[in-house]
Amino acid sequence: MTTAALPSAAPAPAAIPMPPDRARLDGIDAVRGLVMVLMALDHVRDIVQTEPYRATDLAWTTPALFASRLVTHLCAPIFILLAGTGIYLAQRRKTPGEIAWFLVSRGLWLVFLELTVIKFFWFQTLDYTLIQALVIWVIGWSMVLMSVMVFLPVPLVAAIGILIILAHNTMDGIRAADAANVWPLLGPLWSVLHTTEPVKLTENSTLFPPYVILPWFGVMCAGYGVGAIFTLDRPTRRRLLTAIGLIVVLGFAVVRGLNGYGDPRPWAIQLRDTASGQHFDTSQPPDMPLRFKSPPPTPGAVPDPVYTAMSFVNTNKYPPSLAFLLMTLGPALLLLAAFDRPLGPIAGRLVVFGRVPLFYYLLHLPLIVLCAAAIYAYGHSVGWYGAYFETREQGLGLSLPAAYGCWLAVIVILYFPCRWFAGVKARSRAAWLSYL
């Protein structure tokens, strides 16, 4: 989306022709490409590994599995932040009316893709009994809302975004039922804006919105403000991005350290039984589902510093808490500063992915599913797996190193069609390409 006529940070190592009027800031594309690669790791691990617990459940996870999930927390915040940055850079070449129409049309297009094509890729079904509102959904609706914000001064948009990020947890106590008491339609609207509560659409259809709109819209507004920084000269913007990034990281340390406002789940000293090695999560809420529930600590349990550190950074993503956003947006700004320089060959290949984000997203899901299908077909033939539907419920159960191997294969395969399509976009001014 960053299509402003600004000087490129470095010639693209992938040798994609880039006319001057379509030049991009390669650092932005490289950071976007990096988080897209990490996103594929999360999705591969989700589909082919399938542990009986979540990677962030401290009573059962391992440091390696936890770290594999933790690093992918960067993906949605950076992707949405840079969507806002791209909107700012793109609107400098368009009238407010033109950019507003583009945001509405592209936003609704993304929502449509989420509910049809992407739903099919994720779940291999178009059964609408259960509808998951995931990341492309929230990007789409945030873009629709941004169509109004482009008429406002940039500092005001950035201030609104920062205010939402800082203050949205003050409304955690308001549930959909409370909003419905004010106005019946406000209940389901509040669910998709803030609470993640399921919304009954019809007798046979329910919407689950883990990616709620309000906090992610705040991130996109903040990213719009970051776009203004990228109009400055490189040394100035690098200093600004670094300074703001460090302030945000420090803010996370303070907010999380105080262990009060900013996340619904406090961190706690984690305990370990020295004899069995069993870990005990003392920070679990009382309503934790039974299959994830930590056993009570044994009398001889001792503090575990590694798992305590994991507890400190184990912040809430659904919906994203203030602590979660500070924890991820601070490093995002530092990455933008670090990549704002002439890029080497590895970073240059990340640029290729970053120039075609939606194309990459639409390709990576069916490719991962095909990889999982190939693993199942071979495993079934040699007796690893039972019937397909039973295996689908239980998961493929591959080891973490095997999941990493599948991930690397997916990234290598994806590079070639993405490089081709990035070249197509660079050579063409066709309007439809901006929707893919």
C-alpha cells in the first residue's frame, strides 16, 4: 500500500523493475515481509504440529514452543500499523475523496475475502454455522473507518489512535449485554468492536470475532501518524523511530511491571516441581478451561525464572491489551528504524514478500494445507495416522523442528510466485492490482 513517490532505500536485490513514480521505501516493505514470513511460521505450526494445549499455556508449554508463538505476536500489530502508514503515504498522491473511496472499496473487498475465499482456505468448508472474524476482516473494517479519518489533520488522527490504544482497556468491564441494555443493536456491535463475545446472526449461524475492531483501528490510526515520519530525511526519521520505539518498550515494562491496568491477566512467579519437572501456572484465571488448567503446586515447588519471564510477556491478544500492543509496537518501530538503510540480499528478499502482502496471504494458506495433506497422505500410508476426520480432530502432531522444516519449505516455494507478481505490479498501473 505504500505507493508514494519517495526515494527507495536501496535497489531491490531481486531485480524487480521499479519505475520512479512507483518507488517504495524498501525498509517498510522489508519489515512487512519479515512479519509475513513469521506469520507463515505461526500458521504452519498451528496446522501441522497441533499440541493438545496452546503454546502460551505455561503449565504445559516449553520455552521453544512459547518463543515460536511469542515472536509471531509481532505480525498483526506490525501489519496493521504499516497499513496505516501506507494509507498516509498513498493519500499524498490522491484527493481525500479518491483515497476515501479506495479505502471503503478495498476494505469491503477484504471483508468479503475473509468471509469466503480465506474462510475456505482456513477451514476447507463454506459452512456458515460458525464464522470466524480474523485478521483480514479487522483490516478491512479498519480501512473503512479510515476513510473518514483521512479528512482530519494527521496529528489528530495519530492522537485518536494513541488514545484508543492507551484507554480501550478502561472499557473491559462493559459486556455485550450491558451495551444491549442501552440499545439492543449495540450489544452485537460492541462484541465486534471490543469484547470478542460471539454474536448470534441467525438461528443457525454465529459470528466469533477474536479480532475486534476498536483497538486494531487505533493501531491503524497510529500507523497513519507514523507515515508522516517517513516524509522526513532518513537520519531524522531513524532517530525519531528509535526514540519512540524505546519509549514504547519502556512503557510496556512499566505497565506490565505494575501488574494492574493494561492487561486482564496479571503475570506471576511461576513454580516448578524439582522432582518431576512439572510447571505450575499461578497466574491462571479461575475460569480457565479444564483441559488447559494447571494442577495445584506441589509442596516442594520452587520459583522458575525462565517461566516467570515467560509469564511477564504472556500478554492478552484477543482482544489486544495495552500491554500486548506496547510489547509489539515498540519493537515494530525499532525494526522500522533498523531496516531504514541500504538492504542486503536477505532483507532484499523480504522486500519481495512485503510488496505483495495480500497475494502472499492468499497463497500461503492453501499451500500450508496442501503440505499438511501430503504429510497426512504419506503418514496414513505407513500407519502413522488413522482415518482423515479423526486425524483432523487430533492434528498431525509433528514435532516443533518438523514444523520449522515445513515452514522453510513453504517460504521458499512462495518466494517465486511473489517475485513474479511483484514484477507485474511494478510494471503495470492497472487499478485492479491495488486490490490484490
